[in-house]
Amino acid sequence: MISPRRREEIIDALRRGTVPQNSLDAFAVGLDHFEPALKEELEKVASSGGVFKAVRGEYGCGKTFFSRWLADQARKQGFASAEVQVSETETPLHRLETVYRRLMERLSTAGTPQGAWRNIVDGWFYALEEDVLSEGQIDEADQQALLERTNELLEQRLAKVTDITPTFSSALRGYRRAQVAGERAIADGILAWLAGQPNVSASAKRYCGVKGDIDHFGALSFLQGVLTVLRDSGHPGLLLILDEVETIQRVRSDVRDKSLNALRQLIDEVDSGRFPGLYLLVTGTPAFYEGPQGIQRLEPLAQRLHVDFQTDARFDNPRAPQIRLPAFSLERLCLVGCKVRDIYQQHAQASERIAELCDDSYVQELAQAVAGKLGGKVGVAPRIFLKKLVADILDRIDQFDDFKPHEHYTLTMTDSELTTVERQAAGATDIDQIELEL
């Protein structure tokens, strides 16, 4: 049985039609064969290695679920994680300084769901102070000596990064000095600058001796610094998710080429060992990996990510640089629905009525009905199916003593509640338009 808080996080997200951020292992289905290889890769990253993984799958097969499930597993092992949605306007892949900024905004740990950068830095300085005090040569009450020795230790730990980007360690020194001096606004500004935020006050930059903003190349060097701070503050690594990279297929050809080259650069840097402690995961559709507007436009990138998927999917290699997620079958959809029903039933007021009125056969009936409304495409159905199951069925059984799904509920779908892909599937009214999943 899961806790009431975890239950509410899961149910609230599904009710909104979104993927929960945490506790996805409670209703994960069909991912067992990936676990051993992913565990090995996380262990490699924790041992100061670097890993790159590409995930492919059609809409609805669970790419976002898979990436958040892996992030949840990683955070339970002490990793930090960040999920960045690649976007033509807000987070273009060819602008790595923007990717870095989004990474820092969404940085999460087991104890801090989002915006964990401050806690990580403060925890790192605390660890440095503990290391200094353990040397037994400085009195804890001598704040000035403690600060000076902590700064020396900081320089030693960041030696490699300082050689490339001395401003990173300068800013950290300035942040620590501002904290000790009680300059809260200055400290906040310096921390924001380190996280790649624009429009930081000139006074904060002057305080730590830096200028300008982080650029495309500086972002990679700063990422090295972040990984060093994470490792020294007790986190074995960072799982960075670049979700929906297929969006770069829709941008101008010059921007697309720059984005593909940025992805190639990131992969090469991970392989070269520049980012010890980084697990980089990207997700995309098969068209992105195989189509003319995707990675095939850049031959070196296509070569790095190539995997033979002509064989039976049962023999796919989970250790390969690119893995594919299987499309949802009706059986798998029903299994997920039953797991969500069981989670809802825990701590519910009408637990017995839920067991009676929403049994396995009704879950299957609803799954078939939703898939039928979507032109028979089961692979498109999971999001809207789980939303209907929670908001239309389970919530009503729990709240209304006289509600009976078979008598009082008829499945309906409107364009406003469907995504573009779901609307396209629902619009396939002619038999020739329906793609059968054989």
C-alpha cells in the first residue's frame, strides 16, 4: 500500500490528463526487461562515468512516462534529475545556454521536487565546512579562517572547471561571501547567474567579479561545474532528460541543422568523458530517428544512434544506445487501468463500491470504448483513458452513493479535451482511415 500523499500525487495528475512526476513504479507496466540494463547504466554514472540513451516510440506509447519513471528510480538512488521539454520558441536545442537554464530551473532531488539548485549549493558548502573542520586545524568559532579554508578547498575541488571557466568558481566564492556577510539579495543574484538566468543585477555580478551572461559554450563548462558540486554534495550524478526532440523537425532548415549538431556535440562530449556523472536521455518519435528531417540529415549523428530494429522486438537490446518502447496493447491498457483503480481504492471512502462497480471487466469495457472512439488505435488511448477512468468513473463512485457506471455513464469525447494526435485518431470515421494494429 502506498502513502496517502503518493496516492494523491498520482491520482491528481491522471485526473488532469498528465503524467505524474513521482511514484510511477506503482503502476508501471511492461518495463521490466529494461530495468537490469538501466540499473547498470546508473551504476556506471554513479562511478563517475557518462551515459547517453535515446528512446523512440510513437505517440501514446509512454515516452514521457518512461523518462519520468527512470528519473524517479534515479532520485531514489540519490541522483538529481531535470526534465527539459525541447521547444522551437522557449527551449531551442541549438541554444545550449537556454537548455542549461531550463535544466537548472527544473533541477530536482528526492527532497526537493523542483528548483533544487540552492539546496544543493548550500549542502555542498556545508560538506566543505565539515571537511575543513575534520582536519582539526581550524576552530569552528573562527568564521574568517573557516571561510578562507573553505574557499581554498572549493578551488581544489573545482580545479578542472576553473581551468576552463574560472567565472564558475568565482561566482560560487562570491555567493558564499555574500551569505556570510548577510547580503541576501546579492547572494540570490549570484545564484541566479550561476543557473543561467538573464537580467541579473550588475551589482551582483560586480560583487563576484563576473560579466555578461552564460553563452552557448559557457553552458557546457558550467554543466561540468554543476556535476562537480552535485558529486561533492552527496549526489552520485544527474539524469538530464531532453523530451520531444522531434520538434526540431518543424523548424527552419538552418535551425534544424544547428540543433542536430548541438545534439551530436552533447553525445560526443558525454562519450569523451567530459561530463562524469551525467546520464543524458533524449526521447523522440520513429520519424525523428528515421525520417529525412531528423537525425538522418546529419550522418555522424545517425551513425552514433543507429540500431537495427528489423528483428523481433522481443530480442531488442536494452543496452543499445537507442531503445524502442512497445505500443500499448489492449491487454496492457487494461492492466494499467486496473493498477490505477487499485491505487485509487486505497484510502478511498467508497472502497467497497469501487471494487464492486469498477471491477476488471468494467475497466476492460471502458478501455475498449475509449479505443473505439479513437478509431481503434489503442496506442493513442492511454492518456484519455486514464483521465476518464479517474475523473468520470472512480471520482463519481467515491462521491455519489447512487452512481452506477453502467446506468448513469455514457462515454463522450470533445475536441477541446483531446490532443492533436487524439483528435486525428477520433476523426478517422471512414473504415479506410482506421489503421489496424496487428
